Amino acid sequence: MMRSFRLIRLAVLGLALAWSAPSFAQNFEGLDLGGQSKSKKKKKGASSAKSSSKSKKKSTRNAKGKTPAAEPEATAEETSAPSPVAPAVATPAAPAEATSTPPAPTPAQPPASAQGGGFGLDLTQEAPKAPAPTMSFDAVDVSGKSADRQRLEIAISLFKNDEYEKAAMAAHELLADPKLAGLHTEARYVLAKSLYRMGMYHSSLGEFSKLLALGPSTKFFKTSLEWLFFISRKTKNETVILDEIARHANQEFPEKYRNEFRYLLARYHFVRGRALDQVGQNADADKSFNEVKRLTLMIPKTDPFYPRARYLDGLASFRNGSRQKDAAAKRGNGEMLAAVDAMKDVVRLTRSMAGKSADQIKADKSLRELAFMQLARTHYGMQQNRYALFYLGKVERGNTQWLESLFEASWANYRVGQYEQALGNLITLSSPFFREEYFPEALILKAVIYYENCRYRESNIILQDFERTYLPVHDQLESLVKKGMEANEYYSVLSDVQKKNKEGLEKNETDLILERILRLALTDQDLRKTNDSILELEGEMDAFASRGDTFKYSELSKQLLEELKVHRTGLISKAGIMAKGKLETELVALKQLLANGLRIKFETTTKEKEFLEEQLKAGGRTAIVKKYKFSVAVADDQLYWPYEGEYWRDELGTYQYTLTKGCIERDTANRNVQSAEAL
């Protein structure tokens, strides 16, 4: 009986050892996940491609009228090539020693969980009590990856799984550790891309800028340059990256982005040249505009950026040619003719064609409209007024440039004696629908037209309206400019008005005048775009509050917010300088308009005095005004409807004023006194 019991015990012990041995061996070998991780990588790669395809659709949809393109592909240095549409983070290459036979790992204490039993428990009792080397953290991956490298891999894995907040924080933790300086470049690349995917484009730009500052010899320099283009397509104002691109103008850009780079660099030089012109540094401005022409000529005609480059080329030519003061000299100037040819090319290239995306059609339409406006201005400067009217008539009703085209067409109509059409356009501009628009010169033109038709009393009434409306604006402008404030203070004046408008606060009389100044300042496109960038950046700062608590209260968020504040300060300073320049320019223009108004008033009073004197001499039988014969006949596809003071949206732009009376000698009256060129 006793012997049987011993045999049973031996059998049970043998079975226990037989079951334990393979289990221990499996756990021991399971620490090396090389084969398993390979299969997982392959599976995840397929998932990443699917996600990339999804990102591609989203990027195209949000392109905002800009040419869509794939996000940067991985360079040859990156071992895990990202999708050509949505670049995944690069899987860093293993250290050099990993390619050879791995050295024997140094002994280390097993983890606490192993000591307490479980997967790492040694049941043999014969083995020495020295800790097993395979239990060290370094030995988990026999491919040679260190614990630090594994931390980076975790960040990359989080990014690939679309957990961008966690990926950004994991990458930031690596950057915060000075001992991991060797991994900082790759960690910052993960951080920059994660911020981009989170929609934090200004923060992402800051991180990519830090990568680019490391120089072209670093691993992610080329791909970081490519990411600049994607940020420019996502932000409201592409000029936020122009300074960054200009810093690396001497670098060799990837071929598929080279023409876009040339266009953006040309745009940078154009903005710079115009700013230099405004401060009187014409020699330096010439260099910038020459650079614009050089860069635009390098873009082939088949490239999507060619129409925009051609437009910049035309503007540069117009700037050079418009130095000629005489209209006849302008008509024979090669630069002016080159400007006309360039704009005609833009019109041809932006025609609606099959195969273009909706965003491309929208962008082309906007550029085509600008080209028509520039063609009209070029011909107007050469006193080819009917050509100017032809091109202004090409701007579609309701488009961005439509009101501006109506106003400029009014001057061209005045020049050719089509007063009725000019006054009809001014009726549209004065409608309640466009109360917030700024066209002070419209009243001056209206007064001139009434003066030209011997309607002196009406002309004086219009001039009184002009002074009552714009003299307070002039005084407020002069007060602001004379204060000699810092650049950011000039922007603060405009910002306060914007905040009151946004919050719907009640405005006093001074606020209403400042609001006019705001609209006045924002007529400058570069200032408006910079203002849009500031508002967009502030929106990004506000968006931190909607993030998860872990991210919102992290050190990364604090750091990013501080950097955004610095960036905002820089943009405000830039906007302030532009605002000050614009306000000073408009103050000079308003002074000139007020002076012209006084001149017209003086001429009107003189003419009225002469008329009264002639009446007295003739015994009251002299007349300078007669009734005109007029017709209200319209084309078959039009309907005549008398204007009785009310405005309808569908009638805007179609008004034609009927002059029922005017000068006895209509064609020659007052032409020797006041000319369009004098205004």
C-alpha cells in the first residue's frame, strides 16, 4: 500500500514536471517576439494604408481652393515608408550593431512580477541564483532595440493608430529627457506630424521649423520642407510659411514640389518688393521684383502653378511699366504690354474645362476675376477706357471683385461721357446692402458728374454730404497716426472693434468711426490675410480647452500655448506695421479727396456766381440748363422699372440713372475747368 502510494506520488510529480517544462520554455522563448512582431507589422501596414486613403479624401475636400497634393512620402533614410497620401511616421532604423550578431545581454534583476511567480519563474532548482539575462528590458526585442528606442516605437505606434494626442505627448516626453538627445530629431518629427493631424497647424509649423533649423544634413530635413506645403494649404493664409521657405531658398526641393516652391518664393519676393516700394526703397524693391520675374519664368506652362505664377509676373511688369506718368508713354512701354499679355494668358489658362476638380474650378475662377480687374486697370492707366470697360464687364455679378469693378467702371464711364451709367453704378454702391463698404471717392465722382452737367446746387449738396461723412474719419485717422504708437498698438485699435462686432456690444460714435477705419485698413489684402492668420491662431489657442484633460493639462500644452503666444505677438507686430502703413496711406488719400472736394466746391461756386451775374445783366432771361430728350426703351430681354427709392437684390448692378436736364452745351461744358486726370 505504501509502495503504491509512493509510485502514485512519483507519477504525479513526473506529470507535473512534464507539464511545467514546456510551459516554462514557451514563456522563455515568448520574450523574443521577433517573429510575432513581424506578422503584426505586416497587418498594421495594411490598416495604415486604409487610413491613408481616408486621409487623402479628407485632404482633398478641405483644400480650400488650393491645388491638392499628396502629403510627403518617406525618404530613403526611413525604413518604414509612409503612404504617399497620408504620411505615417517613419519607423526608425535599428542601430548599426543590430545588423550583426547581438552581444550577450548584461545580467539584470528580473522584474518584480517574475520574482513573485508567473511567466518568469524558474522551477529547475538546479540553476544558479544569478538573474537570467533574458529578463532584462533590453532583451525583450532581439532586433537590438533599446528601452529608449522602444519608447519611440510606442509613440510611432500611437500615431499609426490615430491616437494623435497620446502620440504627441509620448514624443514630447522623449524630447524633455536630455539623455535621449539621439532620439530627439525623430521624436520631434512624430510630434510635428501628430499636431498636424490634430488640426493644430500653427503649432505643427513651429515644430517643423525647429527640425529645419537643424540643417539639411539631418534625417527629416527634406520631408519637413515638404510638410510646409501641406500646412500652407490648410491655413487661411499661405504667407505664414513664406518666411520659412525663404530661409531655405538655396536648398534642393523634391522635384514634385519644386514648382510650388518657386511660386511661393516668388510670392514672398512680390510681397517684400511692394513693402519696400511703400517705404521708398525703390532700388531694393527692384531686386525683389526682378527675382519675381526670374522665379516665375522657371515654372513650366504645363504645371498647375503656372497661371498663378504668370499672374505675379504680370503684376511685376505692371509695376515697372506704371512708372511712366504719361498715358502715351505707357501705351508704348514694353513692360505694360508684357503685363497685358501675362493677364490674357491667365484668362486663357483659367477657363472652365472638363476634368478639373471643384476646388480647382473655384480657385481658377477667383484668379480669372483678378486677371480681368488687372487688365482693366492697365488699360485705364493707358487711357484706353473702352477696353477697361470691356474687361470690367467680365467680372460676374456678386463675385468678390464685383463692387470694386462697378466703382472702377464708373470712372471709365465718366471719362467717355457715359454719365447715366456711371451714376447708375454709384446707386448700387450706396445701397443699404453695402453700407459697410468703403468707397469715399464715389461721392467725389458723383459731385464731379453733376458739376460737369451744370447741376451746381446738387454738386454742392453732395460735397456737403462727403465732408459730413468723411471729415470725422480724417480727423480720427490723423489723431491715430500722430500718436506715434507702437506697431502692436495700431493693431489693438482694430482688434477692439472686431471684438465688439463679434460680441454684439453697443458702439458709440467713436466706435463707429473706428469701425470705418477698420474696414479701411482691411481693404489691404496682405493686412486682411495677416489678420485672418491672427484670428485663426487665436482659434487654435482656444481649441486647447476642448481637448481631453490629459492633453489639456500636460506640459506639452503649456509649451505649445507659450509658443503660440510668441507667434501671435510676431504676427500682431507685422499686422500693426501694415495697419500703420495702410492708415497713413489712406490719410494721405483722404486729404487729397477732401482737397479735391474743396476745389470742386470752389469751381462750382465760381460757376454759379458767373451764372447769377449773367442773369442779372440779361434781366433774368439767361439759362445754363436745359431739359434733355431721353428714352426709357430697353432691350427685349430687359424690363424697365422706375426707381422710387427702394432697393431689391436682383436689381443691384443694373441701375442706369437718367439725366433729365443738364448743360445747354452738354459735350463741352466745364471740360476746361476740371478733368478726370486732375482727380
